[in-house]
Amino acid sequence: MPETGQTPADMLAPLYEAAADPERWPRFLSSLAGSFNTATATLRVIGSRDPVVHWSCITGFDDTVDHDYRRHLIARDPFRAYLNAQPAGRLHCSHEVIEDRRYERSEHYQHVFRPNNNFYAMGGHVERNRRWALQIGVHRPRSAGPFQERERRRLEFFSPHLRRAVRIMRRLDTFESALRQARSALDRLPFGVWLLGRDLRCRWMNAAAEDAVRTGLYSLDMQVNRLTTTDTSTAAALRAAAGALDSGGRVEIVPLGVCGASLVLMDEHAPGEARSLDDDEGLLVFLMDPERALVPDAEALRRLYGLTPAEVRLLSGFVQGLDLGEASARLGISPHTARVQLKSVMRKTGTSRQPELMRTLLLGAGCLMPDERGR
């Protein structure tokens, strides 16, 4: 049964909750319909010019009828052209648009309203641009009589709030799309990545990390959704490393004892990054394996940061775990030259410490690639 006795202000909280969680729109529509003593309401995003329904939420409407309306009956909707010609935001009562006798003979009534035991409608476009329009509507039987002016004004109360709700939905959709793209990029990284809480509870891991846990190749395990290892001493070292970061550490390395593989732990936030008041502290963990050697992608680093070939060669040593002295010796250059190159790299990448530089390389999808020559 629809809810009754609610004021428009009472329904604002459910409306904005629906903006954040689209699965709650039916609840809001049910309350909206009940406030007008009917059981039927619709919220649709339709084409501004073409008769197409991009998105639809209904309550009290027959699913088959709604499907037929979205598929082809919208083109025969006698209110569509009228609403397109009216200013968005002002809602309308159907009996003011088309007289009852004429509407009774319309295909829209026979195939859309009549199967739902409805005759009168009230609604319109609360927002519209060149591509789409947001349309709200409530409907009721002929025996209940047409909607009145006071009811139209009451429904218009929701217009600005529905506009804001749609903007919230669009921003959330943009955020979700960006998040999916970021996760896809991380899935393409050739090494495992975990996002963990300070208690090592896993929030997310990429495809390579999932493979590492599933195969057990590195003795990694998930217990009660926490990252650990089957080796007791290594598991204790992992917990200690997380604790060290919690005490202000920058980067911690936990050897796994398997072919020299190790876990590299760092704070999920960059140094100096602003955090929200309810921000839950977390860790980024990377699985590094010398048997799956990584090398900097010279072309990507040239394109992104303008690094020279000599600077990329220096980074190759860092990625393989060498310090500045070891890297300069391998390259046959003096420590002074290596320091100059490192300073140039940090300036170009906007970093000031080697841990920040490593973070930039590890998180930059495309900055590193597998060293196929080492296989």
C-alpha cells in the first residue's frame, strides 16, 4: 500500500537518498504516489527530440505496459509534443492539455493508461537539455477526478529538488566511471597491488594480486579478508611493517623468501595530501618479484615527464632494488652524476624523496612494464 499523510518536506530525505542509491527511487515514487492518493508514479529520462526512453523507474505500473511504452508507445504519447513546447519546471494536469472525450479515444489511453486503471495524469519535464528530459508523473483513475491546481503546485515543489538529485546522480556516475577506468588500469599492471586497511583487511586488489593469492606461489593468503602469509614469521613481519607505517614510516619492505620476492608497503596518501575527517587510514601494498623483472617504459616516461634515456636507465636500477651507489656502479657513472640525474628526475616528476618517486612509478599505469628480456 502507498504511504499517506506525508508532507512534501517529509519526502525530501528519501528523494536525496535515491540520488545516491538509484535502487531507492521506487520507494520515493511510492511515497509520492501515496501523497496524491494514488498508487502509480513514474520517473523517466526521455529523449528531448526523439521518442526514446533512456532510463525509467516506475511504481504501480504494469511491467509489460511499461516495456511496450518504452519500446514503441512513447511515439504515440499525446502529451510528449506539448511538454516539449513548455518551459521545464512547470508541471501540468492532463485535462488541461487534452479534453476527456478526445483522450478516451486515444491509443495512449487504450494501451498505456487503461490497463493500469488510470485516466488522469499530472507531471512534466523538471529539467531538459538538447539531448534528454527528466519527466515526473503521477496518475489516477477517472473516478478520482482530475488533478487540481493545489496538487499541481504541490508536485512542483519537488522540481528543483529533482533537478539537484539528477545532478548528484550524474556526478556519481562520472565518479564511478573514473573509478572503473582506474581499476582497469591497475588490473593491467604486471605486478600485484592491494589496498588494505591498517589492520591489513583487504578493500581491493588487482588481477595480478588475485592470481598471487589464488595460486599460493608466494605463500600469500587471505584470512578473514586480511592479507597474510602461510609462513608465521613472515606474517608477523607483515603486521610489524603495517605498524611501522602507522607510526609515521614512509615505506616498508617485507621479504617473502620466495626467489627474492617481497611486499612493498606504503601509506595510501601522498605526503601532504589533504584528508577528509572520516578518511579511514589505509595502505598500498605492491608485490615485487625479481623473476618477473620490471623496467621503466622509456617512451611513456619521456612522454609523461620528459625524462632522458640516461635518467630512465638510472630508474631501472631503483626499480630493481639498487641504491644510488649500486645503480651508478652498474651504469659506469660517478655517484655525483647519478645524484644530478636523480635530482633532475625528481624535479620533472614533482617528487622530493625516493619513496615518493617509487610511488609515482608504481602507481603510474604504463610507467613500468615486464622485462621480457629477463625471461
